[in-house]
Amino acid sequence: MNKTPEAISVQSKDQENLLVLLEEAQNKFGYLSQELMVELAESLGISISEVYGVATFYSFLYTQPQGRYVIKVCQSLPCFLKNAEMIIKSLEQELGIRLGETTSDGKFSFQLTNCIGACDKAPAMMINNDVYVDLTPDRISEILKACE
Amino acid sequence: MPEKRIVLRNCDVIDPRSITTYLDRDGFKALEKAHSMAPEQIIEEIKASALRGRGGAGFPCGLKWELTKKSPGDEKYVICNADEGEVGTFKDRYILERDPFTLIEGMTIAGYAIGAKKSFIYLRAEYYYLLDLLVNALSQAREKGFLERFDIDIRLGAGAYICGEESALMESIEGKRGDVRYRPPFPPTKGLWGEPTVINNVETLMNIPQIILNGAHWFSQTGTEQSKGTKVFSVSGDVKRPGVYELVLGSRLKELVEDLALAEKVKMVQIGGATGRIIPYDMIDTPLSFETILGAGAITVFEESRDVIDVVYRTMEFLAEESCGKCSPCREGTEVMVEILEKLTRGEGSERDITLLEQLSEAMMLSSLCGLGQAAPNPVMDSLQYFRGDYENRIRESQSGVAA
């Protein structure tokens, strides 16, 4: 999983910053399990629903296990105008899974996301924290192969 | 050609990984000059420049700083809003990729002016790949001693459009759900952790060093009566040359879309993203300014074959999904609009649906807690105003049993 960069300095206020802690936990464990959220709530002395509320608010936080590589295809208008639908179909074919699913070997998960700010090089997608632009069905194969 | 690179003056000129290349272009001279001025003088200069926020709201920057400076508080903050979630907007990404130093300098000047020692860059999670670059730029600035009296931390978002709204952004930095706050109080009075806070868009802060170096008078010579300076536009969609363009405010949409971005057979243009305006091609001569039409400058072009109702439907889907859910007008209103529009795209609908859209729009504009809900009706209302025929044809087809 991705290392939390040192830039996200955990200052004294942050010892209790729920969002920062959830992001760190997700980096370590890949997703936020129920057990993890309960433990976090207990250690911070806050309600489980508060932890759950923050965990489910942000689309980049997951409460279900994900593949090692989480593919997020942009579904917003500028990418739609540049054939994002074809990219989605290509991915479905290459991976053999539908949106919202994970491959049986646990390698890839596949979902939609909203505008990622790459509209000048649409259609675009993210795989974990990396952005891939100017996508074509051919490039999809190459990109997936390069994911070890 | 109305292209004028003030904000973008260093982009593709300096090396964003080397502060030396920035120093060679008058880098941090504005900060030096600022330190020789009283904070009040700096604020007066920014006020005199008439710089307005570049993130979409266009609030007078100098006034924001002044209110924050005057508010009592022990620990004030500067926040740079680098959430850039508005659909079709990527100018801040472009800027951060190429010139993080001007941003750092702008923030530092802001901090000095309002009396803040701490600040944050709230960077959307989708721009995570820029983190290294920013961290590197900050550490070089620190090494050179520019961040002695004022430091900058980076806080990441986690995939929530509403966290580009200033109050939801602050909630997010505080570690909570990105719920919108009731206002008043506004950030200059009570912002981050209840302290006086200045929140400015990336592009707004990028303007600061040049204004300090060249003076307010220099800045206010460009632009229109109520919109001074330049604006960085993000152009995408059905154009041959998508990308970032910086133009003098008051330039016409036609110059941007047709002359620079090479669009042809345009049906309509969406200006300001999902919460922006939609205008038909016959208004292509409209000047781009705060007093006419602007937003944060996202320009998405749709050519003749595009389906207006589908465009509006997809826009509403986005807004309904991203609504924080706190206030009923937005949470419920966007959902109902999505349902109605989805019916219409499938070729099912009636005149009653249009009436309902109009009534909902009014209610949402009047009573939503923030700009998302207040502006969500824009694409619906604009498309009904300029493309009502498309809606009526769709309804007529569905009622006569002809496929849409």
C-alpha cells in the first residue's frame, strides 16, 4: 500500500484528527474494517457512528476490502465527451469484472470517480494515486500489464 | 490576442523543482518588499488592486484579508484552497505542476499581512501525485529561510467535491465530515478551529507577489470596471486545443473557444462547471468577467450533436452525489431533479415535470445552505431558457409513443 508521506505531519492537534488517522489506517491495511473503526472509536473516546460517518463520507476511503490496485475511471462530462464509456468497456473486458467488483486474485478493483482535473487530456483514470491520461483501449492493456 | 501571462509567467519557464530558477525571476523579492511594509499597507495595496477571488465566488481579496486581520484571535490561519473539484477545472493543477514557488510566496505574504504564523494547502486527493513536488518546493523555501516566521503544511482531501467549499474544507482539515457550516460567522471571524482564517484559491494567491512588486495601479489597469486583472481558464470538451489559457478579464468567450481552442460547430458552452451557467452558441460574444459570466473559469464546449438533456442529467447526477446532505433543499432537491431528468432522457416525461423542475429550482436557490445547492439549478434553468424546445420535443415524442 502507499506510504503516508512525511509531509502529512501529525502535529499535536492531529493526534486526534480522525480523518488523518483513517487515511493512515487505510494506507496500512488497504481499507477500514469494522473492527478497525471500533478500535479507533474506543481509543479516541468517540462514538463508533462518528468514525463511521467520516469513513463513509469520503469517496477515497473504503469500508470494504479493495484490490491491490484500485482503478477509478472519471465519469464526468469532459471525459464523457472524450469516450470514457469506451475506456470503461475496455477495462471490463481486460479485467473480466464489472464496475464495483474486484478480480478474484485480489489484484484489481474497478470503480467510477468524479472529475479528477485531467480534462485537457481526457479520458483519464487513476490507479491508486497515479493518474493516467489520453487513454485509448490499447493503452489500457499496457497500463494494466505494468501493474505488478 | 488577449492572452496575457501574469499568473502563468513562470510556467514552463522555471524548473518547478529548483528554487534557484525562481529566484532568478525575481522570486521572493515581493516577500522582501512586503516585509519592509506594514501589514496594513499590504492590505491597502491588495484592496486598491481590486483583486477578486479566483475560485469562483469573486470575493474582494483585500477586504477578506482586512476582516481577518481585524478579528480578535490568538492564532490566525491562511488556507490555500487547492481542492479544485469543479468539473472541467484544472488550472490550479497546471499551476501547481509548474510554479509552486509563486504560491508559497503569495501565501507567505498573506500570512504576514494578517498576522498568521501557520497555514495549510488543502490539496485534493486526486492531485496526490503533486505532493512530492510541493513538499520539495516547501523544503527548498524553508532552507532559504523564507518560512521562518510562517510555515505551510499540506493537508490532503479524500475525494469529496464539497470540500472545495470553504466551510466544508475547514471541517475536513479538522478531521470531520465535510459538512457545510451555518454562516455567519464567516471564516475571517471564526474559521479553522474557531480562529480568524483567510481562505484563498491557488490562482488568487498567485497574483499577490506581482501586485506587491508592481503595485495596485499596475494591476488595476487591466480588465473591466468590476473585474481587474487576468483570469486563467480551463478549456475542455469538443475543442481541438484543450488546455489552460490566461486572458485579460473582459475578453470574449469567442476569442477563447474559437480563436484559441479551435472549436467548431458549437451548440453550447458550460461556463463554471457543474454549478456554472450554460449558454447557447449565439451568445458566444459574451465577455468573460465577474459582472457577466465567469465562475472559476471552467469552459466546457459541446458541439452540435450533443444532447442537452443528457448533459444536464449527468451534471445533476454529479451534484446529487456530491451534496453533503446537511440541508434538505439540496439533499432532496438534487435527487428529485435527477429522477425527473432521468425520466426525460429515457423519453418519459410531461409538462408537469418541467413545472416541478422550475419550482424546485426556485426553492433550492433561495434556501440551500451553500453554493452547491444554490447553484445546482443553474444547468436546469439555463437549459430550459435556451433549449426549451429540446425538452418539449422529448416530451411530445414520449407522449406520441415515438422513441426519443
